[in-house]
Amino acid sequence: MQIDVIIGTLMPLVLVMMLTRFFGKNRSWLEGLKVWKFALFAGISFTFPALLVATFVGPEFPSIFGGLIGLFIVLLAIKKGWFLPEEDWDFDKKEHWNKEWLGSIVLKTEEGHSRSLPLWLAWIPYLALGFLLVLTRLEVFPFKSWLEGVVIGWSNILGTSISATFSPLYLPGTIFLIVVILTFFLHQMNRLMMVRAVKQSSGMLIGSAVTLFTAVPMVRIFINSGVNNAELVSMPIELANQAAYYLGNSWPLVAPFIGALGSFISGSATFSNMMFSLLQFSVADQLALPPERILALQVLGANAGNMICVLNVVAAASVVGLIGKEGTIIRLTILPMLFYASLAGVVGFLYILIF
């Protein structure tokens, strides 16, 4: 998290500069720099609360609470006018826009289905989700052990020494389902509203489900490839041997890109970490590098790789009506990904070298 504080603080400024360079009338990087005070403030508003949460609460909550706290701080700053630039910036007239920017979705208001909710009531599902996640993850409460006590598993799969287990009640998805049920009653939804919401959500999940069904077997084979009659080492270990031999102590510079590659291939930062954590740990062990730092670089790279993950790009493009523009999106998102992964590698390398 200490590494991510530096990179995450700079990311809003990088994104604003990309916005003015690729989508502004003058195609200028410098126009984005005019908002540097507010952009850095916005980055710090997220990274430092996230660091505090990671340090004192646990690794599962920095993104949730860092984002919520940062949102409150940034909205307060906007309301008070802190760090805002003197000049306003806006896009060029719509008739001058590149055709690749235009989506196919036209917003329409459905008569008879719109209704207003109080702001506090609209926020309750998000607050309830965060509260329940914290409640079920902290060791000081008994809920974690209770939920983890329900285990489903398969021992000696197909006669091998491989076994797999999981705790269905402890999965984050279970918490999401509970919040969905609570929201149904709190928002006084009717059956038709729930059916429509489930149908829309399910349609968006189909692509993810297909990817998961193909990615999970690939990841498990990769991890358990050491179980074989030829007594060969597993694929991650063999890759680690070669990486340690050819790259040596410069490995921290490469580690984030391995994580990004995993996300690009598998479609998920989680599966990237599952595939390559053993590889990263083995390289760190062979080179006498701190494994926790190398694994941190793996996680940072995997998160960065989500920017160019084909699954995410396709899903986002379908939501905003940019079907067929996925190549353009990836060409643009690869720039902040390269910046993020490169800076993570440099900062991680210097951090390990100095400390």
C-alpha cells in the first residue's frame, strides 16, 4: 500500500492530462496541468485514507472506504472551492467530435417507472454493504469464524493429491445478495422492478461467466501442474527459475507487468494473482528479495492490467453503446496502464533497494 500511495496520488492528474490531450479541442497536455492542485488533492484524498484503513483494519477494505472517504472530502472541496483552477475547461462542440467517441445508446425516460428517493435512502445499500463486509471480516467479531465454518470441498480430485475447498457464506458475493434482499424492502420495490433489475444484471454477467468458466480450469491447471507422473516442477516454478536466471535483482521492475499480463489474459486481477503469485514468490525466494514487496507489485500490476482487460473493455463498451470500438478503447487505456505499471516497478525497485 505504501507503493500505491505514490502512484495512486498521481493517477488523477495523469487521467486529466490524457483527457485534455486526446479529447480536448487543442489536444494539449498542458491544459490538464492547470488542474494539478485539485488532481493531486483528489489523489491524496483517496490514497491516505486507504493507507490508514489497510494499516489498521485490513487489506480487504482500502478500496471501499478509501473511495467513500475520498468522495466526501473531494465533494467538500468542490463545494468550498478549494484548489479549483481559475479557468473552466470543456469539450469542443459535439459536431466536431471524433465519430469513434459517439455511442449508440440514446437515453430515454420510462414513463410510469421513475420515482425519487431521499439521498440517505439511496446511500443505504452502499453503506450496508461496507458495514457488513467489515463486520464479517474483522477478527474481533465471531462472525468470520461462523461463516468460514461452512465449507464445501472436494478431496483427492479424480484420484490425485489435489483438493479444493471454499466457504460459500464467507464469499463477498453472499454479502451482495443479502444487501440486494434488504434493498428490495427498504426501497419498497415491487416484483416487476426486481425482475427487471435481475434481468439487466444477468445480461451483463453472461460475458463474465463465460470467461470465468474458461479461466478457472486454466488457472488451476497452471497452479497444480507440479502434480505429474514425470516428476517435473510446476509451470510457475520453472518460469521463476528462468526469470531469476535472466533478470536477477532487476525483477521488481518487471513484476508489475507480469501481473498486468495475467489480468489481460485471464480477464481478472484475482485470477492474475492466483496464476502468478507462486511465480512471484518463487522468484523473490531465489533472489533473496522481500516476497511481500514482490507480491505487492504483482497485485498493483494486476489492478493496472484491468484497464486493458478485454472482458472489462467489452463490458464497458456494451454499457455505453461503443460496440466495435474496443480496439480504440484499449489503445487509449494502455497508456495509463503502462504509466501505472512502470512507476510501480520503479518505486518498488527503489523501495527494496533502500529499505
